[in-house]
Amino acid sequence: MSRFFLSNVIALLGCAAAHASSTESWCTSGGAIPDAGTLTASVAVPAGSAQQRIVSVRVQVIGTHPWVGDLRIRAVHPSGVSVLLLDRPGMPSNGYPGPWGCGGDGLGLWFDDTASALAESTCPYGVTPVLGGNLRPSSQLSAFAGLSPTGTWSLAFEDAVLGDSGSISRACIEIVTVPACAADLDGDGSVGGSDLALLIARWGPCTPCAEDLNGDGRVSGEDLAIVLSIWGPCGANGAN
């Protein structure tokens, strides 16, 4: 095997590794949700992630509340971009068992854009936690795509109705990122039409290649989503 061949293989592997996505989680222990009040929990993402850009986000919430139909939950990026995760499930009332939304107890779920069931309309009778597994948020977490993950995120847990209180024992933000200019395939300092053309030209199995932005061994819709999420001059979506 020639040194020329080996050096090219090493270079290709290095390029693929540089563009591969990474997944990390940051958590907080939460606290008490006051009756008819709001608990705001902070989640700090360290500065070492500053040169990354968000591809996708999931949020985990574990806690108790005797009447989850009282709750609104919101995730807020350090830049101020806000996503409503839950807005009083069962409201407008679905008749369980009265006009106050979902009367079930407990939270043990991941808010995930790809989930099939909407958290807002989930309320299985007699099940604890009543909101569990992977559930789709009220608004899309994809609103965070293309932003820098770095800084202090906020998770706000609002009890909107007097009479019950609850608590959050654990809340986590899971963030999938790629390097800030991973999708600048032609090296011109911007992600645009020529990069999109290069990606489409390599569609399908591709190991290793620079167009495989998430490092899964193929160029597909997930890589296309990364290109679109960081479209424009490199670093333009990096506000914290």
C-alpha cells in the first residue's frame, strides 16, 4: 500500500471527523413550582461549544404535579429565542374530568420534534407519569437550529391555576451540533447554493466524505437540514 494512498485516506478521515455532528446534554436539578407561579431553571452551556452550531435540540423534564393541565413549559435560548414546549395539556378542555385540562399526575418525558404524539393532546387515564416517553412540543424546537449553543439557557415552568403545586427533579437540554462552517463545502466562507449542489451530488452512501455532515456514513435529508440551518456567511447565526 503506497504512502500516497494512505495519506489520502487519512486526509479524508480527518475531513469526515471534522464535520461529524456531536451530541451533548446539560442538566439542572430544577426545584419547586410555586402554586400559580413560575419556576425558572438555568442550564449553562460552556464556552467550549462556541464554534459549534445547533442542528437539533431535545428537552427532558422529570417531575411531579397533581394536575399537569395547569402547566406551561418554555425553553429559552441565550439569545432570547423562545420555544413553547407545553401549554396546559387538555385545554381547551377535553372533559378530563372537568373544565381544567388534563388531570393526570407526573412528568417523565422528552420533548422531541420527531415524536409522533403531541404532548398537548396526551392525557392517558390512570397512567403515571401522565406525560411520558417522547412527545412533540407545542412549538418546534427546530427554531434553535443554526444558533450557537453557548450561554445560559432557561427553562420556565409556569403553574397557571391556583390550587396545586409541583416540582421538577431533573431537566436536561440535549443539543446536536456541527462545527460552525461544516457545511461550507467549497471553502468560500459562506454556506450557499454551490454547497447545496455539492451535497446533492454526493447523495446516498458516502464513507468517508465531507458532504456527510452528521457522520452517519451517508448523505441524506439530515445533512440537507444542517446545510439549511446554517445558510449564509459562516458564523452569521452565532449570536448567544
